Amino acid sequence: MLKVYGEYSTALKHFQLSLIGNSATTYRNHQVKFQIAHLYEIQNKHKAAKEAYEFLLIEKNLSSDLKADIYRQLGWMHHCVECLGEKKDRETSALFLLQKSIEAEPKSGQSLYLLGRCYAGINKVHDAFLAYRNSVEKSEGNADTWCSIGVLYQQQNQPTDALQAYICAVQLDKEHKAAWTNLGILYESCGQLRDAYACYLNATKKYSNQSTCTDERLCIKNDRLTKGLLQRVKFLQTQLGQAPLPSITSKRRQLCSIEEAWNLPISLEMNSRQQQQQSLQMHSKQYTKNTPLQGPPPPYPHNYDSQSPLPAKRDKCDNIEENRSVQDFPIANALSDPQHLIIQNLNLEEHPIQSNKLSSYPINLQENKVMGDNATSPSYISKIKHAITVNEEYDAKNIAQMFCKYTINSLDTTDTFTEDILNTCKKGEIVNSSIKMPNEIKVEAVNIPLLCSNETNYKPQEVKKNVELDISTVKADLSPAFKTNMDSSQLLLAVKDLTIDEPPVCYTILNSNSPPPSPPDCPPQKLSRDQLLPPTPSVHLENKKNAFSPQLQEFCLKHPIAVVRGLAGALKLDLGLFSTKTLVEANPDHSVEVRTQVHQSPDENWDLSQAKRVWACISHRSHTTIAKYAQYQASSFQDSLKEEGDKGFAGSQVLSDSDSKDSISNSSVSLKRKRSKTSSKMLRFGTNVDLSDERKWKPQLSELQKLPAFARVISAANMLSHVGHVILGMNTVQLYMKVPGSRTPGHQENNNFCSININIGPGDCEWFAVPDAYWGGIHNLCEKNNISYLHGSWWPVLEDLYKENIPVYRFIQKPGDLVWVNAGCVHWVQSIGWCNNIAWNVGPLTARQYSLAVERYEWNKLENFKSIVPMVHLSWNLARNIKVSDAKLFELIKMCLLQTLKNVFHIQEFVKSKGVEIRFNGRGKNEASHYCGQCEVEVFNVLFIKEQEKRHVVHCLPCALKLSPSLQGIVCLEEYRLTELQHVYDSFALYRTQGLG
């Protein structure tokens, strides 16, 4: 009771006394400690509250409900409290902690709602919608959630959907000030002043009827906010009194009136459900006591009823489906419709809701934010009057927008999340402190969206020594104490302060405060049909000088994909060295991997029954030799000539090597589709022919030295040349032997490295490519089609991509053309004729290339996909071999060194604590990097091998602990001396180039 009525110091004293009482139990102590932490939070002692919550988390036997509540309180503090750190880091921590709260209590609609708020705060609109939708599934009676959904829809310029969400909010809580205010703003922006006026009246009604307020700060703030609303109500009242009567020729309304919206199927169902819930609750809100079964819509002011026509029938509501069923309600209509989920991530100030007549003003919508005093300022009133005066026709929409610009501010009606707990206490829901107290913060109808105007994020502060949150990936060892400006000795001392009670099984080479990598949202810009089919960047080389100009490299690096035409001619490359005839003469028994595929046209992919288009790409693996495949390639060509002779000219036109999508007539396309669907002809594609052995392929590899340095297989400026061992197909050349229809399915290159592909000829290849910014969209389509993006074989359906606003480059690669695939570009290729191709990867020494590579390295770990580029090993070699002058690239590499050296130190301390000896093993020349035999993650420096095992298999620490939790029977090997790693780490410094005088 003392806490409820603001006697905080006395309340704290009583809580502390209760902890030392004889009757205290473990369960009750946990609750009291939680109340003490919560008391600090109420008093804005945020750092003390945070520390108290974190200490409580390390207590044993915490109930899952209380743990969820603590994580939720911590997460929301991370989101709101500016003094606790940098915005980006705080937001990352907030998301993580709220997700931990959901894990502890999966049925918590409140935590899901707050998670949605956090996502909305960082403009992850799609994730916010998903969180809100899940929150509604868990607790559809949360008016705050519906209000936030409305704000998101309004920001995405979907006013009808926003209207429905706001109506759901006020159906659930008829005194929800923020929902009424935002609904009024919505109506005003659509020029419906009468409806806006009614909404603003309802927004002010609650506070005008209040007689008491226990929180002085809150009362002052509410008075200020209500004053601004009342000023707006008076202004609209004046305008409506002067407005002409509506006529039958008036412009059709964009939105339903409140009366109509209140009786829409979704609102009827919501109201019905709410009435049922209220009848079952002993502590229902005061306003529900006299509410009839079907609550009437909020009243319009009587002064204007006579001026208004009869309410329009529901079938006049624009964009509202009439035949919605009641069963569809909470999710299907409100959120889960795919058209609603595919939304654009817009910055509202850059993309305001547009007006039809005047230049628009930005509506600075904020989630459940309401209006402040600035509506009363003389400058504001004068600008409104001026806008009305200078325009011959009264434009309500623009007046609304101008009002919003000058009146929406960051003031909130509730200061902190914790006030809602106090509200619950006041309602008598908490009678005895020994009762299950977590219910205190499970209030589903709270004003959380009205929190802290500066909703910024903060960096988790250093937790005290030996204090671990019950979190597997965020521990004290990830505190800000570890920075790239530390030397190795300081790093070693800091690691010695870390706990070794738990094994250091989780680590990342990214910044420890960075969120885990995930597929990104597609860019929000809506593309026209022409933009969905962009022209492919290409350049034609006239001579060797053009090929070696720095402008060529710059051209390639600034485009997702580029075609360098005429390269072979300009450099006088002897492509004949890679012809099938030469390959057979050189090494006829060399191995070739064969993929058996269905022959189809390049822009189609049919299922086995040829009945429907699919994404799954059918391919069966086998092996043969160069000589045998050459025989198949030749016989395939002979068979084609015979078919052309039998079918005549039309058939030969269909099967021509050089046909492109632009040169095939409609009739021939139809003929090809018809033939492919009826015959299902199979073909064999010779792939992954390894040309790495210099003894076997010396003439071929020597010829490639004619290429400019940035495109060579081996170059000092190529990251992959610093790996120190062979990665087949990446830092070595691979050859592909093709017949028409041979497909390389959709993919990004391993670890997002760039790639080079040269067509040897004689036939052409058709390429499809998507910029790396859209790979998340393709990933989602793969998931939708039940195909793994990384592990599966897929051929995109072009129309699916266009529907998802994903642009596709499409072009023909002719003999002698080089295709540069930039970092992260998604691509798939099909041969049009009989040809061979050679390809390899390159890694430009740029921050973008390195960043994309390590992000994919970390995402691969999450997806259980092997990264064949050992980024940790590569990073240490880069630190040894090169001088880095790019500050951003330097910081990225240094962060990787820091994280891995810290992990090596920590693992060794843990191993020593188990009494296991660490034996020095060293590394052989050109020895390959090591991967765990179980989970296939890279294992750097500290290797774990099972004793008395005939075949020595390397394990990472987590997998070794699964074999033997005490590490007994496990041999621990060290590849590098710690002094060597420390020397490399300390010697790696930013190289500052001398300016030219």
C-alpha cells in the first residue's frame, strides 16, 4: 500500500525488513527482491533497478513467470531509459531481453507487444507486425497492441486498416486516450472533420471526469496534454459551425464514419468477445458495468447531428470487404493477410501522408503519442488561420496535417511501464505480498505505448564480477570492457576476471553488441515494371589498356553484377586451351561431377508431373570422366542437328545456340514450352571440374595470368590468396561443361565473396541476378516454397519475384565475355547452347566485402551450414600479411582478432580448470583449416580430439563437452603459441599512408 500511494522510502524500508523476517521463504524472498528492484525503477533510479534485477536473475529456483517478468522489465528499461547507454546498443539488448522473456513465458502477450514496440522503434515494420500479431493471439484483449497496429498501418498509408485497428482498441478500452487521439488524426488527415471532432472529444472525456490523481508528475503532464486536445476541439467546433452543409455531390469519403466502423464485422466480434470476458471477470473496469451487450458507438456532439446526413450504409465503406466472417476475426482480418504483411519500411518524415490540394505537411505519428500544448501557441493559430484564408476552398485534409505538424510532440500520458503495476495494485488485484506477485506486471491493458518520449536504446553496462544473467549468449564476458584498443596483455588480464564455472561455448567474431545476423527486409521503394527489369551494367573492352585501367575495377565494384564484353579479344586470351577437345587431350581420365536435370526453358521450372511451376530444382548427382562427358556432349550436338533436319527451319530456330530472350518469337517460345512440358527430356551437366593441379593444367592456368590483377585467381589484393591453403573452386579454377539447358541453381557465392565467370563458348549462357539488398526477400520465398535457402536447390519463378517487388537482371553471356558477380549478389544461370565455362572467387580488400563475409559466416553457424572460407584463420593471416589503410576494414578485422583471442584465452583457462593438459601441436605448411567433425564450425587454435580414436576427428569445445562433460579422455591441442598470437594482435595497426606533397 505504501508503494501504491507514493511512500517509496517507507515502502523500501518495509520490504528490506521483510527479507530478514523469520517467516521468509525462498519464493517470498524472490518476490520481495523483485518489488525492491521495481521500487527503484518507479523512482527513476534506473541503474540501481537494473543492477537489482540482474542480481535477482542469478538467484536459484526462480519461477519461470518471475524470470519472464524480470527480463521484460529489463528489456523495456533498455528500450526507454536514455541514461543507460548508446541507442543502438540499448535497442539490441532490449530485443534480446524481451525475447528471453518470451522464452520464459511463451504465453505472455505483453512481452510480445513490447517486442513489437521495439521493432517498430528501429523501423523493422514487418517484424513489428509479426510480434503484434502473436501478441493478439496470446491476449487479444490488449488495447495498446491494437493501437500500435493502427499506428503502423497509418505510417504505411493504409488508412482503412489503421481505422479497423484503432476501432478494436477503443472497443476494448473506451477510454484509451492515445487510440482516440490517433483515430482523430487519421480522420482529420482524410478530411473527415466531424469524425475527428468526435474522436478528440472522447480522448478528453476521461481526464475531464477525473477528480483525483496520485502521481503529481502524471497529473501535470495529463493536464498539459488534455489542454492541447481541448484547444483542438474548440478549433474544430468553430470550423464545423462555419462549414457548408454536405450535399449529394460532395466528394466520397475515404473512410467509414465511426458509427459504421463500430459495427463492422471485426469490431462486432471484438466487442462481443470483450463483453464475454468482462462478464467472467470479478474486477472489470468501471466503464463496463453499465455497458449493454452491444455497446453503442461514442456519441457525436448534438450541435452537429442535424447538419449531418443519415449514417451511410456499410456497403459504402471504401476498401472494406463486406463478406468477412466472424471466424476470421482476430488475426486473419487484422494482420495475417499477406497483403498487409508485405509492407514498406518508410520513414514517416520523408514519406508523409499526401494531400491532394496543398503541399503536404508531415504527420509525425508516434505510437500512442498524444498532443501537447503547442496547439495553443499564437504562431500555430495564426498559421492555421492563414492556411484557411489564402485558399479559396476550405481544405480539411491540409488543415489537419498542419495541426498535426504543430501539435504532435513527444509527451506521453504515462511516464514508465511501472505505473501500470501501480494501477493494478490500486484495483485490489494484489492483496497479500505472499501471493504470486508476478501477476503485478502482467497487466494486459496498460499504457505502455505512452512511455518515455525519447525511446532510445542503451548499451548494456558492465555487470559486476561473477554476476551472470541467465542468458547463454549475453554474459559478463561480453561487457564493454573488451575493446579493440586494448593490447593483448590487457585482454588477457580481463579474461582472467571472467568466470570459468560455465564453458565459453558461444562466441561471435562480430561486435558482441551486434544482433545475430538474419535475412534483411527488402528495400521499401516500390518499383515500376521497367525498374523490375533493369538493364545489366556492361562495358565493352577495345584493347588491353582498357582491361588494365583502374576504372574497370571501379565499375565492377559499384554494381551488383557486371558484364565485361570482348575481354578475351582485348587480352588475346587463348580460350581454346579450355575447349573440350584440348581438355580431353590433356587429361581424359580427369573426374567430372555430373548433374542430371530436366531440360526446360530458362524462365520456367515445372514439377515432375509438368503440371505447375515450382521453385524446387530437380538434380541428381553422379560422376564420370572428361573423355566420357566429351563423348556425351558431342553426341548431344549430333542429335540436335538430326532433330533440326527432321523438324525443318522452325525447329532449328527454337534450338539455336545464340537465341536470347529478345530474339525468340512468341510462336517459338510457345513451341519450346509445349515440347518441354510433354517430353521432359533429361540432360547431363558436367560441373565442378577441378583445375587446381598446376602439373596437369599449367598451360591453362598460365593463360589466366593475362587477366588484370583484380580478376586473377592469385593476387596480393585478393583476400582468398591469403587463406594459405586450397579451397576448391574459390581460390582455384573450376570448369563447367554444358549442353543446352544445363542449370546452375540460384545461390549466393560461399561467404558472399565475389566471383569471376568466363564463357569459353561456342554457345551462350543466360544469366539471372538479383542485387544483394533483396536476398532476404528471396530467402522468404524459398521458405514459403518449403525449400532451404542454403541447403536446397531452387530455381526462382520470375513472376513470384516481381510480385514481391524484387528486381531481376537478365542477360546473355557470349563466348569471351567475363561476368563479375559482386559480393552477395544472388544469381542463377542456364546454358543456351553447347559451351564450357571457367570460374573462381575473388575477395577485394574492401570493408564491404569483409563485412558481408563475416556476417554470412555467423549466419551460416546459426543455420548449421558449413562456411568453406575459414574467416577466423583468414583474418589472422590478413593481419600477418597486409597493411590496412582503410579504417573501417581495419576495425572489422581487429574486432575478429579481439573476439577470437579472447575466446582462445577463455577456453584455455576453462580447460586448465578441468585439469586437462594443453599440448602444442603446431601447423604444417599449407595445412587446411580445421572444422568440427560434428557441427562443422571452424575450430581455431584450440583443438579437441578424442583419445584412443583410430581416426583423429577435431571437435569444437561444445561438441567435446557433449562427448565428455568433464573433458576426461579428450586431448587438447594448440596450433599457435599464445605469444605468437599476442604478437600478431599487437602488431596489427592501422597503416596511415603518407600524402603526396
